[in-house]
Amino acid sequence: MDLSVQQMAGCLMGADYPLPIVEDKAAMKAAKDRMYGLRKTPNARLEAADVQARHGSRKSGLPTSGPRRNPKAPRVSDLPSPQGDLFA
């Protein structure tokens, strides 16, 4: 907040409210740099490969989990029920 807004609000930074402890942008950049640095380590790469092997996309060559339904085929709920004829 600039000084005029602080004076209108009756809350001066450093007097009525504490000043920031860290610089937001510098702290965020340092944290991102550390995270990206950790991702490049051999252990992180092994972990990522393990997660991909266990939970990765089926497009990676794994077999499908079951037969795929033809979108043009009628659904079972759309077909007439053969039980309806029993009570006619």
C-alpha cells in the first residue's frame, strides 16, 4: 500500500502493522530454483519414473482395462425390455 492509502486507512506500515519479513518475489524465486534443482537429481528422476510406471497414462503402451463401448451402438437402457411382454 502506498503512504496515502495507509494514512486514509489509519494503519501505517512499520508503526501500526509490521513490515514484511521477507521479500515475496525473491523468496518465491529462491524456492522455485531449489525445487527445480531438486527435480534434476538422480533420486528425483527415479521417483518420477516409478510414479509414471505405477500411475501413468494408458497411452504409454499399457493394455486397456476392458472392452471399449461403441458410441453408435444402442445402450441397454434404450432397448425394449423383454420382461414387459410377460405381463401383457
